Amino acid sequence: MADDRQQGHDGRDARVDVALCVLGDELVAGRGDARALGWVGRVVARTPQESFRITSYPLAVPGETTTGTAARWEAETAPRLGERGRLVLAPGRADAREGVTVARSRLNVANVVDAAQNRGLPVMVVGPPPVLPDGPDAAHARAVGELSAAYADVCDRRRVPYVDTHGALRGHEDWLRDVAASDGRVPGQAGYGLLAYLVLHGGWYAWWGVEPPA
């Protein structure tokens, strides 16, 4: 039984504690989710933890650009990660809205990934999901797609897992309907469930070195 494997000789939980820091915008915090889980909570809940125990720290700043993330990530993660920490970088869509160039966005993400890897931290990047493609945000929607492609290339060059949520959800009716029913920017329960599914099936289990649950 799994519970037997988790107990030490003194009856205490013998699993290794692993801190998981997730950096990003309001989507990392799960804003708009009535269950208050977001995609981060859903993903951690579906991760088998027979030999380790995850403590997740969603470090979210609403509307944050990658410039802001790159400036704060070390100070915020250092006290939490410890010796066995892992880092998920989930850059949002603010760069496209705030006029940050794709080249700068790409460099910001690359700098965080490189610095984390140099510290021996396992890193995964979860790309920005699409916004509604029509109306006054059409240019923004296209720009988000360009950002996602740039981040994918950064990760491919560094052999870091990248979850392309934009490509998977761009024409997904359930995603678009869920976002439209909210404020047009964040999803509800259905949308966060879709994001969690994409992360879980986008290399998450291999990244942790565990088998997917049955």
C-alpha cells in the first residue's frame, strides 16, 4: 500500500518535501475560479506523491510583464525553494498588452530559465493561453500567439519542457465560451480544468519522474 511506503520506522511521513514555486500573473493565482484552485491546485492534486510531498507556492502578480517577473523571481523564490525546489514559469499575456517587444519578452524568459538552470533548479514553462480573437483585442490576440511561439523556441533550445496552451486552446470552443462568460480575460472552472489538463499531459509527469495516475 502507498501509505506503508510513506511511513518511516518511527511512524512519521518519510517522503521528501519538495517546494514548487510557480511564477506568473493572475492565472497562476486562479482568479475567477469558483473552486479557488486554478490550474496550479488542480495539477498538484493530480500528481502522485508516494516518494515526495509537494508544497506549492503560486507567486502571482496580476497583469505582470516578463520584465517584472525577471526582476522579482530570485528574491521571491529563494526563501521557499530550499535544496529540492522546482520552478514553473508561467508568463502571462501582459507583454502583448503593454507593448513589450517579443525580443525583450524572449530575453526575459531566457534569462530566468538560464539562471534557474545554473542554480540546478528543474524548470518548466507554461505558455500564455489565448484571449478572445475578435473585437478590439484582435491585435492583442495575435501578439499573444507570437509570444507563445517565442517562448517555445527558448525552451526548445534549452531542452526545457514547454506547455503550449495557446496552440491547444486558440480555437477550443469550451475555452472561448468559458472566458467570454467571465470578464473576457480569465476563465472559470472549465477553463482552469482545461489548462490543468494541458499541463498534466504536456510533460508534467515525466518532469517529476512519476507515472500518470490510473
